[in-house]
Amino acid sequence: MNNQKISLNKYLDNLLSFVRKNTPDIAQKFEYYFKQNFLKMFEINYLNIKTNEEFDIYELNKIAEMSYNDLKGIDNTFLLGFRYFYNLKFKIEKGVFVPQPDTEGLVDLVINNHKNHKGIEVGFGTGAISIAIETYSPNKMVAVDKNPKAFMLATENQIKHNTSVTFITEDFFDLEFETKFDFLVSNPPYIQEGDKDVSEWVKNNQPHEALYSPDHGLKFIKQLIEEGRNLLKPKGKMYLEFGWKQRDVLEKYLKDKVVYTFHKDINGNDRYLEISYENIKKNQK
Ligand SMILES: C[S@@+](CC[C@H](N)C(=O)[O-])C[C@H]1O[C@@H](n2cnc3c(N)ncnc32)[C@H](O)[C@@H]1O
């Protein structure tokens, strides 16, 4: 990375006179996009910009590229390079699942129900769930993801947030643990291949193995429910995210197997499942 710095004034003067000279018809829009992207990248308020302040040329060039992308309608998610989750800033990269706001409700459930407990997360991606749990509660996390790129990214994010999650790169279903956990949490792959509700952005930008699971999207969830039993303490809990159309089919599967409660996301859809294995007769509709 180039660490050379230049004042915003000087950089913009050079850049805008180049754009005005070579492509005058897009110059005004380009300048607008540049300013918007600058504010986004450096997370500052318009009123606080000091135009004589110096910035990294590498970052400013990235902002110029983002602004050209905006003109062409090209997505800038990965050029921006970060995403907020649970009020914490996470580095993101193509090839690792970008955390989504829907998943914050899963973190709420864990934080509200557990204090000083040991938890395991299946499929950590950027580390968002486990890092948020350790940041906002005294629980300790172990987290597993089979994607080696996720390990690098989650480790970087963990250093930034000063947490102590144990990240493991492995297929979860190949692992054996000697310890038992108080809870398991996961935002697993739960989409059926070919689902027409999946947006083009998700299809093109989220990793395939983070999204899809056979058996109407439920194979991974069912496997977690079967195997989680051996991993949890007798009073242990499991918290799983699932798709907004999967509640009824999930309920059919869960009846008489486990004790379960559905929880809603902020849009009022049932999206999270809380499971325990004790006292199976407690099941309510
Ligand atoms: C939907 S993403 C969730 C990522 C992150 N927890 C989040 O919510 O932003 C699912 C994750 O599960 C991981 N995964 C898929 N199959 C796995 C397996 N068999 N063992 C471990 N991780 C797996 C994927 O690599 C992906 O990072």
C-alpha cells in the first residue's frame, strides 16, 4: 500500500481539472460522487471536512475509482471495504460473507440470555457475530468456518476490536470437541438452490457455500440440530437464523424432537430459532 499523502485540495484540483478537460459532460456528476464517497470512506460529516488536511493517495485513488463506478452503475461494496454490524466496524472482502443487519437479532438473543458462558459459532465469516458477542457481553466464543479466507479476515477484525474469540478453520461437521458449550449460535447456509427471491447482488457477491443448502435449504440446519445435542451442556441452547418462508416446514421437523421457540426479526418475520433439548413436553405452538 502507498502511504504517500496529499492535501484534499491539491488532489481534487488535479483530478477535477483532468476530468473536466477529458470528459466535460460527466465532470459535475463525478465531482458529486467523489464528495459523497469521500464522506463515506472517511466517515466524516460534510461540515468537518478540512480541505487542506492531508490524506493517503491510495485511499483517494480508491475514492476516484468508486466515483467512476457510480457513473457506470458498478457496485462499490468491496472497494469501500467495510460494513457496520451491531455498531462495530468490520473489514469485508469478496469471498467472505458480508454481514447483514437481519443477523443482529441473533446476537440480541445470545446477549440477553447468556452471561459468562462459553459459546460456539458455526460459520463465522468476518467474525461479526462472535466479535459482537464478546464485545457486548462477558461470554467467551469459539468459532468455526471452513473458509480459510474467513479466518484471515476475522482475525484482522478481532485485532481491531480487541476480543479473544478462538477461530478455527475446519468443516464443522468433521470436528470433535472435548468441552461442552452453554450455547451454539449460527447464521448457517439456508437457501434452496434456485430460490427466485435471492437478489442479483447476493448471487454475485456472497460466496456460494455461505448461502445454499439442499433439502429446501434445511439440510445444514437439521444437521446442526442433530449434532448440536452432543456438543451442548444438558441445559445448553441453540440459536439459528433461517429464511422468512421456512418457519412452517421447520416446525413440522422440530415437533417432538426438541423444545423450540421462534423469534421475530425487526420486520416482524419469524427468523430465529431458539432450541433446547430438555423437557421436550414443554413444546407449545
Ligand atoms: C451465511 S454465512 C454467515 C457468516 C457470518 N456468521 C455472518 O452472519 O455474517 C455462513 C458461513 O458458514 C460457513 N460454512 C458453510 N459450511 C460450513 C461448514 N460445513 N463448516 C463450517 N463453516 C461452514 C461459510 O463459509 C460462511 O462463512
